[in-house]
Amino acid sequence: MNAADLASTYDLVVIGGGPAGLAAAAVAARAGLSTVLFDENPGVGGQIYRAIASTPLKDRAILGDDYWAGEALAAEAGASGALIVTGATVWSLDPGLGVGVSIAGAARLIQARRIIIATGSLERPFPIDGWTLPGVMTAGAAQTALKAQGLVPDGCTTVLAGTGPLLWLLAAQIVRAGGKLDMLLDATPGANWQRAAIHLPDFVLSPYFSKGMSLLQEVRGRVPVVRVDGLKAVGEDRLREVVYRAKGREHRLAADLLLLHQGVVPNVNLALAAGVTHRWNERQLCFEPVVDADFATSVPGIAVAGDGAGIAGGAVAAERGRLAAIAAVRALDPSARVPDAQPIRQRLQREERGRAFLDWLYRPHDALRRPNGDTLVCRCEEVTARQVRDTARLGCEGPNQMKAFLRCGMGPCQGRLCGLTVTELIAAERGTTPEAVGYYRLRPPVKPITLGELASLPKSEAERKAVER
Amino acid sequence: MTRTADVVVIGGGIHGCSTALHLALRGLKPILVEKDYAGRHASGVNAGGVRQLARHVAEIPLSIASMALWERIEELVGDDCGFASHGTVLVAESEEELAGFRARVEDLRLKGFTHEELLDRRELKELVPAVSDHCPGGVVSRRDGAADPFRTTQAFRRRAVEKGAEIIEGVRVSGLARSGSAWRVETSDGPIEAPKVVNAAGAWADRIAAQLGEPVPLEVIAPMLMVTSRLPEFIAPVVILRSRKLSFKQLGNGTVVIGGGHLAEPHRDENRTVLDWPKLAISARTVWELFPVMREATIVRAWAGIEASMPDEIPVVGLSTTSEGVFHQFGFCGHGFQLGPATGAVMAELVATGSTNTPIDGLGIARFLPDRARPARS
Amino acid sequence: MFKRLVEGGTAVTLTVDGTPVEARAGDSVAAALLAAGIGHCRTTPVTGAPRAPYCLMGVCFDCLVTIDGVGSRQACLVPVRDGMTVESQQGKREAGR
């Protein structure tokens, strides 16, 4: 598939080929909408079903049933008639539903009648000392390497640290695969239980409960687990030691691989750049788009489905994708046949039950979200927590001014790895809320493109559009 | 409660902040009212060019006066504003174009302006080695340079406050009217009374002017800019083109800012712009042709700042023709950043003394008013 | 740091900073570097600190490398190809050339 082969207009453009995107594309294409799904990875599946069609891991027990559920979803989308384009990077989405996409080094601008953003989530920044050292990666990265390439940690000492369900899932997967995992440092704040407890009944009734319990058991039986409330990575050119505080004492552990995780947050860059209104979610400590029951946003024609609309997991993501697609079909072709939304909403409710418990239980530690001193906040431009805090104290009220003063958020990652930290630090220093502080103003390209790619936009297209405006 | 001041400055861009500073330096008490925050729009997000080159003759005196201030900017505002002087080069892409430039440079000399110098092919290559070989020469203004726009605007704001100006941000002006011998400026934070008012409201300045019976054909524009990731140093001066829209500069941190005047769709009431990628693609193609070294460079961001343009592409600077005590300072048409320091000084001089020695003839608002009989005053 | 669970697959050879590196079809460039035990893939433009792939999902941009002469490619998103040339990026001097 080349950029030149794309049509100039599609009824529906779906961005992201994880559960939400796959489910949405399947529903829309089956109902007769001309549908294209773009994903920047070499295959569909998103993060949760990463490499679902190509993983070298044939032993299904390693990744578990929840992973292999993606097979049916991918097959359904593949058979639906939707055009699925992988290796396609969407770098721009405007409020008029124009989409800028690059495929194999060439760019195109196409027009959509409806958009479903299904760009999912990314791991919450984990700004501790040494988190930029080679040898420190995210837990999600290790999981990706496992799913896509069948790579498991196999160094001298592997440490997994942080909090959240994925931490335990990855631990179990590494152990099942026969990889090396020497210690799990559980940084879940003990006090979280108090707020989580009232949601326990819902959790017990949810599908997460039994899965979660057996996962904890599986890991605890095979990996030493230590409760920690302080963590750093130490080394000059690469990770040498993990330093952690447990029961008031500091411990040092020689290690060559540290995998960090403290939950996932919506990947908001594309939606923000398109002008979608977002709000702060205090329970999940992140910004999320404001959506209605059909996942429509403040920008007419743009819906956000999946974890991008608020973290709820893979099964929920697929249901949200279906609802968003049903709404798109109804808007464009009221006579088309679509699945009944009611049972989908019921499944959604069932799946969402229990989420509050997990959110409160695994709400990450303040100290691990709001660093101090020389800890890097912005990895790209190497801006420290002290610089951000000092600048906030001097009167800098928001992330956009901070960006102009310190260049944080102006590197290639475009704030994905520092945005939440900068917002939370400003709020803390100025005694206000993250909601009031807000987030970086994001501009396309939401993924960097080369000058050559941009120059490659078909000239006729450029001229035609220029005349239309 | 009604606040009082000597002057109300409307608008916290570099122009309003500079005027507030120069008023305070003259011992006056200005209150500056800004609806967002200082430098939120074009003043904070422009390309940062500090350029005398290729300006309309009517604004050259202001530009030259400003250059003198830029060269002692740290003394003026207590911050070097990231200003560095490596010249601006206007590149000719054909012999015909170069001939036109030659005529312009000669004409400027006759008028007494010597800051523009013609470059032949060899001289151009010396100044801009990376430029494509098809370019036969150009024009340089050697004292020109570039600065960090947000930092500059903030520095003016900060120094103005240190010198006694009051700056109110997040407050919107809703109207103004005479109140005895003073002006009463209504704001979302209560009224302010002052004998003098400066309208430096940028893309919103026409609304103030209209209330004074001076409707102007202001166009809201949002010139687009792109910036690359950090590149090895390969170019010192700012490069501009005339036949095609391009301005091009490499900052000290290695990133390259590409602009030149292709416009985004502005939505001034929502503080929002929508980028026009087909036009940015035209910029990308121009750079592709002019600087082959840039072809694999990565574009990490694109944006546009909202500002005002006038039909004749020069600003409105001077006294109101209808309203005693009101002064206009807006409509800088995408090239007002360099003019900020001196225009603020001139406005302060006008406010304090009623006149200025810097020639600003031709910039008055009268040129847009239907009654051409009214003399354009400066 | 990492080992392959599954042997076999189609062998692919890359050149990384002039040295041949064995990879498998289906690897991303970043995964191939990790599997080959390559310590870091670039140094930063600001302080010259070494960096290696961090997120493997296209969001952190720490795995930027030059691939077949094109700078600042995200190694985690580019599948390997036989004969591919990969160069680490050294700070500001070479960033995004």
C-alpha cells in the first residue's frame, strides 16, 4: 500500500488498530461505510494485542487467553471490507476532518466524513533518578518485545518496579516464558487501600477479580516481592544498580535491567491537536477527552474510542469502538444495518465495573509522579524537576509558558513523556489543581515527519486545496 | 472601584509591553490590560526575526531606531532575549530578481539608507554556503539577527513592572468612552480611568478603533511556522526569499525555524488557528529546492500566531484622528517583532510630548478613513 | 539483557555502525539492537548522554537512529530488512542529519 493508492475521501477514518480501532472498523465497513484504518505499527493489534498475527510465541499459555482474544477481533476487521493500512503514521487531524498520513516515506492529505481516534494509551511517565539510562525501560516495552519478537529478559539481574495490574501481568508472562525476573518492587502506596476498599464489592463481582487474584498468586509464588516507597536507577553510561527504600531503609541491588510501570494514561496528542476538549480525571490522574455515550467529542465528526477516551482496558475498548462506529454509521447512512447498541452498552457496564477499585488501589505514589531536584522531567530536552519547580515558583502559570521558558515538551516526543509531570509539578508549586493548570497546547504534526515527506504531498492536491480555501 | 492611571495600554504583546516599559521609564504610570497573558499570540510565537532588510520605506526609520535598541537590549530589559546578530540575507533565485534587488538597494541609498548591501554569487555562497547553486546573489543587512520572541516579550513585561507599570493579565477590555477629561476603559475586572489610551491590541485592535469611530480594514492573519529537530550548525544568517514565501533560520540550539508568510485559518474569538498543510508543503518544497541539506530533516512542530495585517502591509502607528488622547499601535502585518522596542519608545514619546522626532509619516490611521480630506497626522 | 524464546525464523543481517548484526524477519530495528545486546543507540543533543530504546511503542523517541541514511527514525517502528544500514546518532553533531 502506497500513499498514492489512497482515495481522497473516506466515510470513516479510524486511527489506531488496537481493540477499539479494529472493532470500529469492522462494524463500519460491514455497514457499508468506506472505511480505512491506519496504524503506525507493522501489524494491527495495538499494544494489548501487539503482533497478534505474527507473534513467534506459539505456546498460548505464555501470553494468556486475554491476549489471544485479539485474534478474533483482527480477523473480524480483516474480513469486514475495511482497508487496513499498517506502517501508516497519522501526523495531522484538523477540525474539518482532514487527515495527514505518511506511508513509506510519502505523505497524503485525505478527507474523512467521520473520524474515530483509537490511539489508546501510553504508560504514565515514571520520572525517577536515572530513568533515562540504557538498561531502564518500561514494562510495556518488555511486553512488546515478548509479544512481537519473543524476547524475554535474560540478563544478570532483572527488576520490575512500580504499580498497576500490568506490572503483575508482565511478571507472570516473563516467568511463564522462562525469562529472568529477580525481584518485583511494589511501589503501590499502602494507604491506597482506604480509598479503594469501598469499591471492593463491585470489584469482586467484576471479571477482573478472579483474574487478578490468580495473577498475584502466580507471581508471589515465584518472584520475591518487596514493598517500596522510594526508587532510583543508578549508573553512569548504563544501569548498574537499583536503589530502593523499603521499611524505612535504603537497599542497593546490582541490576542490568529495570522495567518501570505505574499505570497507563490516554494518548491524547492527536485528539488535543484536533481541538478536542479534555478534562482532568482526578481518580486516574490524567487528562481525557470529554465524550458522550457514543464517544463523540466536542469536535463534530470526531469520536475517541478505547483507552484514549479514559483508561478501561482492552475488552471495554472494543465495545467502545463498536458504539462509536454504530454512531458514525447512523449519522452517515441511517438506513444501514448495524448491531444493536443495547447489549453492547450492557457488556460495557459489566466490564467497567470494578475499575474504580483498581484505579484507587493502584493510584501511583505522589513522590513517583512529582519528582524533585535533578531528576529529569523532560527526557528530550533534559529539563529537571528543579528547573520546572523553580520556574513555576517564579510565576510561570502553565505548561505552555513553561515550554517557552525551558523547552520542556519541545523535543521529538512532543510532551508525551513529560506533559503530565509538568502539569502536576506546576499545580503543586502554585497550590492549584492540574485541571486549572491545563496541558500543553499541542500542534500537528503530532508525529514528526521529514521535510521530504511533507514536500512529497501531491502537488495537485496542494493546489486544489489551496484554491478551495 | 475605578482604578486610575496615566495611560491604559490595551494589549500585552511586545508592542504593548514595550510601550508600557517606555512610559514607565518616562515616569508615567501605565496600566496594561491583556486578555490572555503577555506574549500569548504572535509576539510570543513568531519566527523571532530581527530584520531591517526588505522593509517598506515608510517603516525603515522605525526599524533602524529599533535596531539600535536591540543592540543594547540587555541594558534596556535586563535580559539578552536570546538576541544574536548574524545578518539577514535576501536570496535572489534568478538574474531578473537580482536586478530588481540592485535597483532597490540603489534607491535606498539615494534616500540615505545604507543598511542593505548587494551580494554577488560568490559573496552569497560565503555567507550561506548551504544555499542551492541556482541562486545568483542577494542582499544582506549585516546588523540583523534573531531573538527568542516569548522570552523577549516576557523581558519587556518584567522590566515594565519593575519600572512601575501595572500589568493585568486574563482581563478583557469591553469598551471605552470619554469620562470628563479622561478615558474610561471598561474591563472584565472593572473600569480604569486614564487621560491617555494606547491601542496595541493586535488582531483585536480593529474593535477598539471601531468604537472610536475609526473602522479599519484589519485582516486577522496567522502566519504559519514549522520547526525541525536539532541539526548540525550549517547556516548563520536568517535567509528570506521574495519571489516565493520563505523565511529560514537556524537557532543556537540547532533547530531550524521555517516560515515566510503562508497563512493558517485564524479563529480570533477562540484563540485558535487551523494549519493549512498544503501550504506548509509548499514551504517544504521551497526549502527542499533551496537547501538540499535539509531534505531528511524532521519537522517536530508547526504552529501559527494570531496577528493583524493591513491592506498596504504596513502598521498603524500614531494618534487617533477622532479621539484626543488615544494612540494606535497595531497592524504590524507579520513583521512587527523587530519594531517592538522602538515603536514602544516612540509611542511613549507621543503620549508624553504629543510628537516624535522619528519619522512615522505614512503610518497614521487616517489613510484608512473614508474622509481623505483629514490630514494624516503623526 | 534479552534472549529469544523461539529459535528459527528467517535470518536477516543489518549493519550497525559498520558491524554486521544478525536479526530475524519480524524484528523491529530496536528489538534487533536489544537482542544483539547493543548498549545504546544514540547520545542526546543537549548533554550527550547515552540513550537506548525505552518504550518500544513509538512514543518516547529515545530509539532514534539513522536508517539507510535517513536520520531520526524511530527504531521501534521500523521493521528490519536484509542489508539495512543502521547508525547510532551522536548528539547534536549528527542529530537528524
